[in-house]
Amino acid sequence: MLPADTIAEITTNLAALQLEPNIAAQILAAVFAPRLRSAQEIPQAGLEPPSKPSRRRSSKRARSGRRKRRYRRSAPSEARERAIAALRDNPDATPTQIAKLAKP
């Protein structure tokens, strides 16, 4: 962990610049990330080293990557043909009216 005086010094100097919040956050991330990483690498006396995080096993399908589903168009059915014919006969009709006309 970083010493409190180091964190205080960095944040005080950054606050003096009077930057926009999003820019200040980006600077803090750029400054603290490497310092936190280097602080974690040094093992502290009396503490055991951090254990490796357990890795979740993924399914065989997830490991192979996502597959794109293929679009299969089936042959037009009778209902579809009736709906197309009703639409041709009544181009200004609403979808509800087309459905009623296309019913057998």
C-alpha cells in the first residue's frame, strides 16, 4: 500500500491545478496504477504472498469462441403466401387487416 503522505502530496498538488473532474480522474489513474502495482509486488514481512485467484472453468462451447448463427430461410408456407397476396391486393391496409384477410 502507498504511504499516506505520498497520496496526500499527489492529491494536494493535483487539486491545486483546478482541472476538470474527468481529467483529474485520468491523471490519478495514470499516477496511482503503477505505484499500486509496484507496492503490491513487494511482499511485506509477516504476511504470506497473495494466492493465485481461482480460475473458473469455461464450457467447451465458450472456449471455442462464439459462433455466428446462420440464417436459414425455409420455403414460403401457405400462410405466408396468403399474407403476401393480401398485402398486394390491399397495400394501404393495416397489419391487423392483412392478418384478417390472410386467415384461411
